[in-house]
Amino acid sequence: MESNEILAAILNSAVIASMITALFSKAQSDKSAKIDNIIKERKAWRDKLRELVAEVETYTQEQNLKGIASAEARLVVLLNPVDRDDLAIIKALNKIPAGWDKECLQEFMDRVSYLLKHDWERAKQETTTRISPQTLALASFFLFLVIITSERTLLEWNDVHDLNLKCKNS
């Protein structure tokens, strides 16, 4: 290989490495923005649910029907209106005034607890990187093969082109 070809290969590799680095930096930046915005909002949502459960417990002890109705109104806007598990939470809350017993309250608290746990696990999963080291290594190897193949093809094309020029000049 001539020194020009070696320099071209090094420059091509550097450009591609820079592009890969830029892509991963962008992915990391997007992930940070998601964590800062979405995850913080979901934490606030979980905190509101916890506070609401504590209020419902107090309203149950006081047998405060207006308090339960107020809690239901706030709960309805915090939950998904088409999710059957979320609707079951509201139904469990509505059972409490029927007898003001601990079992209905416990069912309500258990259902909210499961929802909070599910959301917490989902939040943890969303903050993890989805690109494994194996995937990164495989992508880098594939890129290396593409570079080598394209440089080889370019060199072969240049040899043919140079040969054609020599034939025309002869």
C-alpha cells in the first residue's frame, strides 16, 4: 500500500469512528432528557397516589363519605380510564363506605400498591440502556468489514482506471 492509501484508510476509519461516537452521544443525551422529564413526572404521580392512599385510610377511620368521594374524584384523574386494573382500584375504593371495614380498605391499598410497584419496575427498565456490549461489538465489526470492502473495491477500481489510462496513452 502506498502512503496515500494508508492515510486514506486511517482518515476513513477516523470519520466512521467519529460518527459512531456521535450516535452514541446523541442516544445518551436523549436518555438523559427522558430521565429528567418523564421519570420525574412519574415519580410525582406515584407520590400523589401514596398521599391519596393515606388520606383514604384516614377517611375510612373517620367514616367520612365526603372525603372518600373527594379521593375518588382525584383518583379518577390519576388513573387510566380504560385499564381494567385501574378501574378495579376505583371499584375497591367505592366498596369501602358500604361497611367501613378493614378488608375493603386493605383490598384498595393492595391494588394501589401493585400499581405503584408495576410503575416503579417500568421506570427502572426504561432508564436502562438497550444497546448491549455485544450489539455494539457486532456493529463495530460489521462497520469494519464495510470499510475494508469499500476500500478494497475503491483500490481495485483505481487500479483498473489507471490501467485503462495507460492503455489509452500507449
